[in-house]
Amino acid sequence: MKNFTDRVAVVTGAGSGIGRALSLNLAARGARLALSDINEANVDETVSLCEKLGAQAKGYTLDVADRAAVTAHADEVAGHYGRVNLVVNNAGVALMATVEEMNYDDFDWLMGINFWGVVHGTKAFLPHLIASGDAHLVNISSVFGLVGVPTQSAYNAAKFAVRGFTESLRQEMLIERRKVGVSCVHPGGIQTNIARDARAGEQSTAQERATDFAKIARTTPESAAKTIINGVEKNKARILIGGDAYVIDAAPRVLGSAYQRLNVLGVRAAKRFGIPLGGL
């Protein structure tokens, strides 16, 4: 997909962060937008900002963990716009807790959004993407879909799953010669509210997590959006965002499982000297 003018683009989690930045980027490129978020006020604000750029945009309140709701949403969007060309399954949440302290309700909550939300969005929109004859699907994983990190077991589980699911789908589309590009995105530290809004164990408060994360998150949502769009234009299988993402991607390739030992030593040292680790 080289041209976004008049293409119908769907973005979940569009109320803030990368989702909002992507929506504005696509609006500036002339796309017609179907934007959703679980927070109605936030997505309405994104729609308003896109309309100020001259874009046609419609907002939807959507819980991506609700399979029936996502399926109905896909049919509604396709019915309203006539086709769907681009889908970005971006909605996501965070959970910071050790396996020992994590409860099942929190684990189910995260998996419902971060993994099943991606599956629901993919399955619901894929027939419409195929039918368009010119389409691309983007699923947001994370650098935590490349390496395991302490206190991130649930997040790791979801993001590794998104990576495997998306890479498999890309190959299926190529085998069947479908006109649907598929990309898996692995952002590093992005300046969003995900750490502040995360569920967590007792090791930190929301404000502490947000403050610590802000110190290590160097990439803006706007920069992330540009990188994603560039990756779509080039039909890249894997899209890494931020210099930290490239370092993290290289670590298991170079070190193998030894990267885990370095993580342990690094976290111990950081805690000893009071160095922020984004809530770890």
C-alpha cells in the first residue's frame, strides 16, 4: 500500500498514544477513518482532531476483548464505508506483577485485550481486507514480544503470542497470493500513558510507574506512527520502533538465552542504585 488517499483505515485504541498519532498521520494522508477506543471521550477527541485536518472520520466505542462486538464493528465499518483497506490492531494494556503475585483476573484482563483483541480484530476484518484487493493488516506486539522481562510475564505471553500469530498469518497470505500485506510492530519505549494506566502488584504506584517510564521512554507517538506507516508502505514483515527496539531485537540473536542472566544482573543493580526501570 503506497497511497492512503481515500483508503479506509481502521485503528483500535485510537483515543491516545500511538493510536491517536496514527489516526492523525493517516488523516493528513487523506485516509477515511474508522476509529475506536474503549474510552468514548478520548476517541471523540481524536475524531475531532482528524476532522480539523479535513479527514472523514467516525468514532466507535469498542471493547476489543468482546468478540461479538468486534465482529459487529467490522461489519458496520465495511457497511458504512463500502470497503476496508487498512486495519491496525493497536489497543493494549499493561500488567506489572511477578508470576507469584499476579492473579488470574488480571491475567485474563490483559490477555483479553492484548492477545484476543488482536485475534478478534484480525478475524473480523480479514474477509473485508481480502475483498478490497488492496489491503494491509498491522498488529502491535512489543519489544517484550522479542525477549522475556521480569514482572512482565503476562505482557510477554500476549506479545509473544501476537508475534507468532501475525508471522503465521503473513505467510498464509503470501502462500494464497492474497493482496493483503501483514506487519508485526515491536515498539520500544514510547511516550504514552500505558505505564500509568497499568495494573500492578504492590511494588509501585501509578505515579511512580509513570515517572520512571517517562525517564526511559524516548520515542514519541508521532515518530512511532511515521515508522509504522513507512513500514506499511514497504510491506515490512517486522517493524521495530526506536533505537532501544533494535538493541533488544539483537540481544537474543547475539547472546542466546544468556540475555536472561544479564537482565537479572541489570535489574538487581538498578534496584540497588535506585535507577528507574519503568515499574519493574
